[in-house]
Amino acid sequence: MAAMQSRMLRRHRWALGFVALLLLLVLLGLAVRSRLPTIVPDLAIPHGKGVQLEGARGPLTAAQSKAILEGVKGGSPKTGIFERHLAREEAITDSPLTTGNQVLLLQDGPATYQAMLAAILAARDHIHMETYILDDDDVGRRFADALIAKQRQGVQVNLIRDSVGTIDTPKAFFKRLTDNGIRIVEFNPMNPAKARKEWELNQRDHRKLLIVDGRVAFLGGINFSSVYSGGSSSQGMSARPAGSPAWRDTDLQLQGPVVAELQKLFLATWAAQKGEPLAPKNFFPKPEIAGRQLVRAIGSSPEEPYSLIYATLLSAIHSAETSVHLTNAYFAPDPQLLAALKAAAARGVDVTLILPSNTDFWLVFHAGRGYYEQLLRAGVKIYERRDVILHSKTALIDGVWATVGSTNLDWRSFLHNHELNAVVLGVEFGQQVQAMFDKDLAASDAITLERWQSRPFSLRLKEWLARAWEYWL
């Protein structure tokens, strides 16, 4: 009896200590939230500056640029997104809007991995890979084998891997790569002694980028892990780890002049992290016209005054006249994004969000849910995707402005991470993204205001606790 009472006393003390620590953390989190910064600059429309495109042979004339922009608007609803948003976007980012690109929309891991491995197999000069997660599992080893095989054929492989994202990957996995000649940069090492610049533990490289021969590139939300082995449809689901849900994600395969812009971003990150000098290769082959898509590559960094990706998304929402369709894995919005979404709904824009119903990160999940009621009251439609881990990060505005990339709608992406997105303009690609959105919508459950107001107290408590820490999530 005495032993039982002693155990109960220890448990009681532990519980009191845990509650005290939790309250302290919440108070600290609330203190941080009281000082949250304004993320983006004034989005006033600049005057006297037209939108200039870049093609395979360099900048186009103003007349050529205007003609191409008029062409991609053909058949779209009446919208001012090209006239107003593009002017803002030109002022926000110095990344050029390129023409002559081919863009393929890739859904889920199997299709993306198949396309990536085919590109790696065809490599002749160099391969650049930048990733947050690279697991030592069936998928990770398959890519490692493919990269080693190309390195042995004389194709130089250079890899940037995030220190936190690959924390669970054994050192032996990367040693095997370096032993075979592959050059690796560990982005912002967790060990301060290994830091190659000022140590910033909270800054992470969340980009997912693969470039082959400077001619084809892949970007989006997909990491290298067996959780993606099966798609979000019934086909191939048994290939995932037993008992795990399907992961729903999106990537792009790009060819054309935009690949050079992505190459610049990779090389800038390599240099900033003080990677060893790269062997001279044909990093910038002569650009070729690969298609007719207009694409802008946008990389963001916490070292900049504000997130370029976030700023251009906000400008697109501010310019929306007919629809704002967002699909995102981690939704913990700041006041500016909330205001933009509610203002768009107030002026009659169809604002629809597809968010997760299941997640691998419960804090962000519940932090985002804490905003549902005010969004629903403002007329924003919210759906939660069933039966999958939703990891996709896409947006479609007015059916003609689309973005796919690594950026989540949370504070970590806006303030702390290095992220990468592509913006694609035009009705043709917009229709593909809309079809993908509609497919996800059909597999989602609507969240109504009445239903949400009747949720249990336990969910409300989780939302309150999570929102206290959303700045760090």
C-alpha cells in the first residue's frame, strides 16, 4: 500500500509539474505573438512600369510581352489579375517572368519519382538536388543508387540536405554518397561547431529541387521518403509502410528558360553555405524553347526583409476577382493573410480552402483550426481532405494564376524557412490545376459554421494551446 501511495504521489507531482511547464510555455508563446511582425511591404500598385518577359534569347520587347500576356488570358473570365497583380509582382521580386517553358503537373509520389528517376538516368553533365528530407528507406536508397551510378559515369552530383530534415538519416547513408564522389552540403548544421556561417538553428532549408543538366527541373512539396511510395488513389497503396495513410502531394516538372533561374537559386544556396568549389560543368546551357508556359521561379529566405513567395501570393489574393482556391498542408495564417482572404470573400470572390483532416504535425493542425470560425463567418469555404495526409501546397487565383511549391501557409514558411515556388500564368495550366482541385474537393468534407461551433471542448483547448505557439511552428 505504501509503495502504491508513493507511485501515486510521484505521478501527482509529475502532473503538477507538467501543467506548470505547459502554462509557462503558453505564456511565453502569447508574449511572442504580441510582437508578431508585418510580413510583407505595401502592396500599392506601382505606376509606369510594364511587365517584361524573358525568353530563350533574353528579354522580350514591351510589345512582345504584351502580346504574349494577352494570349494567355484568352478564354478566361474578365479579370484584372494580369493588369494589377503582375505589376505588383514585378515590383516585389526581381526574378523574371519567363516564356517558352513546358510545365507538367505531377500528382503524388509514384508519378513524381518515376519522372525524376527517368531524368536522372538521362543525365549527361550534372545533377543538383536540394531537399529537406532524404530518408534511408526504399525510396531514399533507390535515389542514392541512381545518383551513385551517374557519378560513376562522370556526371557530377551535388546535394544540399537540411540538417534537421535529415536528422534521422544515418551518417553512413551520406558517407556512402561522398565515398563515391558526390558532394554534399549540410544546410545550417545543428551542431554549431560545424556551422559555415552565423549559426541560426531556426533557419531551415525546406526547398525540394532537382535539376538535371541545367535543362529539366522538379520542384514542389515531395520529399524523398517511402511515405510517398503509394499514391492518394487506391493504386499502389500497399507499397507504403504498413498501416500508414496515403500522402497527397504535388510537384512540377519544368523545362525551358525558367530552369536557369532555379539553377541560380541552387548555386546561391551552395555558395552561402560555403560548399566546396564545384567542378566546372555546363550549369547554364543555351536556353531552348520547350513550350509556351509563362513561369516565374520564386525563392524566399529569412535573410530577406520579407518572404517573396508570401508577398506575391498576397498580391494575387488582393487582385482576385472571381476565385481563390488554396490547398495547403499546414495552415496557421498571420493577420495579413486572414484579412486578405476575408476581404476577397466580402467582395464576392469564391474563396475555398482545402486543408487536412489528418496530419503528421498536430500543433499546426490545431492552430489553423482555431481560425475556422472567423473565416466561415466571413464567407470563406473550408473543406478537409479525407483519408490521406495532405502535404500539397498549391494555389489557383481566377483560374489563371497558379503556384506550386514547398511553401506552407504558416509562420515557419513565411519567416524561418528557405522555400521555393513556381508561379505559372495562363488558362491552359490553370485548367489542369482546377481539375486537380476539383478532384481533391470531391474527396473532402465541408466544414460548416454550425458543425464547427458544436465541436467538443477538447478540440477548442488544443486550438488555444497550439495558437500560442504558431509563430514557431
